[in-house]
Amino acid sequence: MAVEWLREHLLCHICFFADDSLLFFKANIQEASIVKQCLIRYEKLSGQVVNYNKSSICFSRNTQGNDRDQVADCLEVVQAANFGKYLGLPSFVGRRKRVVFAYVEDKIKQRIGSWNKKLLSQAGFKELRAFNLAMLEKQAWRFLTNPSTLAARIYKARYFSTTSFVDATIGNCSSFCWRSIMAAHDLVCARIRRRIGNGQTTLIWGHPWLPDNPSPLVQTIMPEELREALVAGLIDPQTKTWDPHILSDLFVPDDVNRISMNPISPDYEDSWYWMGNPSGEYTVKNAYRQEQVGVAVGVLYHIWRARNSAVWDKALPQPGQTWRRANTAENAYRQVHHRQQHPAPSALPTAETHTRLKCFVDAGYKQTTGDATYGMVLLGHDGSFVAAKFGKLPGAFSPLMAEALACKEALS
């Protein structure tokens, strides 16, 4: 396929789906002859034979009739009236999305119509929009964490060749798939953070890599000459810690404190992690739950407001209006806030044997000051006291981070 927008980037000539192949080329006799020669060579080299009786060809609407006949005769295949479906889905999606996917709505209506009232009353329906967004967020997450995949490389070459996915925009004449993925772009970017390793792939200004108080972005005004500066420039290569002199020269005191609290691992590369999940990995289940919880809170709050309006103002809003207000409020909140988890105190017991000890550890974190402390106690197999220790934890900016540092302190 001659894809003009790929240019020096990756060229994809044949896309394989299951045991079938889709070939794309310009509708002229010259390119059809080349494709035919390639297929003949493939047959000779592989020992496999192309079944032209089961093959078909489709053309765009602006292809002339003579060109269609010449190309079809050259390849010895029949012309298909339309692109049809592949694996149950439309092979191509044009501008008329409602018409293309109307059969999905019809099937759902038929299925619901066949259910009796008893089963229908017991059925639990997921909010499809939230679930679809969670699936789209998963694809966006893959673009961030697996940029070397074929799909990520093709989309990058087409839509954000000179920037990263974080700074990508919809652009002009974008495909339906890209617009769908971009519907989840802002949601993903609001919940991702950079985990600093050696700092060589994280921008000082532009990437979210600081504690979310007040924002994961650096608050100091950016000097224009440092627009592309990396976090690696803030790390002392000798001590492998933050360079206090550079920090004090570049940033306001609040940013200096936040950067100093941020842990670094110079022996590892920078990476993305997902806020709200202790593992740092994105899961559809976790994202869907976050969507549902936010919607539920918004609905309950605006039901309460509707009740107050009915009691005190003698005016009861319509249910649809209450729902729209709740949805708008949830979207606004999601854009400016993030959700944090506050884990319960953890313990690290070892196996219950007569030769091993048990270590219990806990951490404390004060949200207003960012101070963190730890305490641990070592017990024998019979519960007798062996040792204890406590102290402060530098570099903690959340309850979860305090717990992790406390565990690290206990293991050291």
C-alpha cells in the first residue's frame, strides 16, 4: 500500500488478520501488475497457492469503471459490491456511523425483547459509555507504555510524529479510530504520572512527575531556553541524588521542596504509572470503577440538591436535568482533581516457623505537611520481643509511598 503520510516512517504493505490478508494499493494497472507478480513469487517461494476464487476486490467510490475492470481482470478476482464485515465488524467505517452500526442497536433490542420481565428485573446493566471509555483508555495507555508496537508506530507517524502521545491532538481529516482514542486522551493524561529513574526521558516542564500538591507539573515559570530540558539535568551524577544547588537556582522554594521529596532510581529508566492503582498498571476494571464511582457521587449529590430545591423553593427539577448536571459536575471535577487511595496499615509477617522471625511494620503520613514516619517491631516465633525501631521517612508524598518506604526500611 502506498501510504503517502508515512514517508520515512514505517511502511506497512500487508495487514494480516487471522488467516486472511488485506492488500492495499492504488487502483491502476501498474500497481495491480506488481501485486500480481508479488503473489506469484510468494506462491513459488512458500509452496502455497492463492485461491483467487475466494478472493475479492473493493474500490473507493471515486474509482472509474474502466480502472476497476482492468485491475480486477489483472488480478483475476471478482469485484465486491461493498466492503462487508470482518470478524463480525464492519471492515471500513465512513462518515455515516449511525447507519454502519445500526445493526448493533437492532440486535440489542431483539435480545432485550426476548427476555421476560423476571429475568429483566434481575439483570444488571453496565453503563456502556463508561465501559467503552475504559476500553479506549486501555488503548491510549498502550500507546504510552508500549510505543514500539505496530499500532503505536503507525498512529505516531500519522498523527503525532514530532511530539508524544501526551501532546497529541485530533488534527484534520483524522480517522474514526483516532477520534475515538482521543475521546479518552484527556482522561488518561489526567491520571498518569512519571516515575523518575535516571530522568533522561522526562521533561522538567511539560510532564507530570511531581506530587499532586497543588499540581503534578512544575509551578516555576519556564525559561524559554529550558523548554526541552530533562529531569536528568537536576540529578548529581556523583551522588545520584538531587543537586541542591541546581534546584535552588532554577525553582521557587515550593518546587524545590516537592522535587527533593520525589524519590529517584538512577539505575532504571523513567516510566509511566497509573494513579489510583498500587501496581501502577492500567486495568479496565479499575478505570471503569473510577468512572462509575464518580458518576454515582455526582448523581447522589444532585438528587440531594433537587430535594432541597423541592422543599425550600417549591421547584422540582426534571430527572433528565438532574442527570445532566451530575454528569457535567463529574466531568469538571475529573479535569482538575485526581483520586488518591489511602491504604490501611500493612504488615510484613514471615512464614510461621520455629526458626524464622516475624517483622511488623507500619507508616504514618500527615497530608498537610508531607511528613512521614515509620515504626517496626521484630518478634520471635513464639511472639517474644526481639527488637524495634522507628524514625522519619524522607521522600514520601503519599500514604502509599510512606508504606512502601517503611517496608524498604524494614528489609534493609
